[in-house]
Amino acid sequence: IQWQALKADKRSITVDYAYSAAHRLDRIDKQHLGSLPVMSKIAASITKTHAEKEAEIFFSVLPTLSFNPLNIVDRSASAAVTGTRSSGLDYAINQVAKLRTGFNRRRAPKKGRFLAVSPEVEELLITSDQVTFNINGVGNEKAITEGEWGTRVCGFDIIPTEFVQGAGTQASPYLCVAGVKDAIGFGRQVVEMEQGIKLQDYYGEGIRALNTFGMGLLYPDGVGLWKVRV
């Protein structure tokens, strides 16, 4: 028996994004609004905006990181993706299956796989032959009635998001990010919100928030990209 010592493998995540928000509520406006919880509404809006900004940065940065190029499926220079199985390699499901093969070859964990797609690509998946027809000639009722695939497609949880980069054209295909949840590191360093701030130059009070965050790859073989032209 040859005993091997455990070796530490360090991964660095750079926290290099910071966004702030500041709002004021004038005293006269507050008096007119009465007992409405205006400041709590503003705080909730700020929290939502910060979350959206994180998603926007995440989906713009992730495709540029150094992950395994063998996990990229791209036929956007050839033809647009279709929802008809007779389209061969341009059939959407075939391309997702090819992405699955890449992950399997890299021995990426099968649990926790996801595929983030634009609403337009999700529409293709919803209306594809694979959903509307099966071997018994019975359609997928959930997909047809609710516009949902269900839980997984070719082993990937489908996550529709408007923050996917690209325009769906040949020159600018949608950059649909695929991955395993454990392969990506995301960290917040400072999350701070202050309410009821007395403002020197105004009759009123302020609310402000700061959010700093960053991201990086922990497992490059567990991230991939599907470039889609629609």
C-alpha cells in the first residue's frame, strides 16, 4: 500500500465589484404618505437591484473565465438552433446532449448540473419535438400547459434568465452557461445598509447600501458554454 499525503489546493477569488445605492425621502413627502412603510419599500428595492446587478455581472464574466474549452458546444456559425429533431446537429436537444457528453467525459459530477438559458432559448426547448411528442404520442402536459420542461433536461436543471449575454445572432450568439454548482465560487465581502440617516442639506432622511462581491472558478472542468443562434 502506498499512502499519499493530502495536498492542499488553493483557489483565489478576487472581490473586485462594488455597487452602492443612496436614496432620500423628504420630510414633506413622508408627511403626505402618512403611515405607508416607504423606507422599507426602498430598502427592498435596493436589495432586489443589488441581486440583479450580481446576476448581470455573473453572466457577463463567467463566459470569459478559463474553463475547459472541450465543454463548449458551438454551431452558431453554421445554422440557427431549431426545435425539430429532423434538424440533426442543429436540433436544440441534440446540442444539450452533446454538452452533457462533454461534462461526462470530464467526469464532472452529475448532481447539481445546471444550464442557464435566455428566454428565447427556453422557448425553443418548450416547443421542441422532445417536449410536445413522445414515443406513445402523448405530449408533455406540464410543458404545454405551464410552459415548463419539468426539473431537468439531459441531466441539466434549466434556469431561464434575461441576464444571459448575447443577442442570439451569428455574430453575437447567446452565451448559455452550463456548470456544476460546486465548480463556481462566489463571495461577498461587504454588505451594508444604513437607514434613517439625517441629511445635512435636506429636510428628510436617507438610506444607503453598499455591496462588494467577486467570483471565480473552483473546478474548471465543471463549467461549460452553449453558444446559441436562434
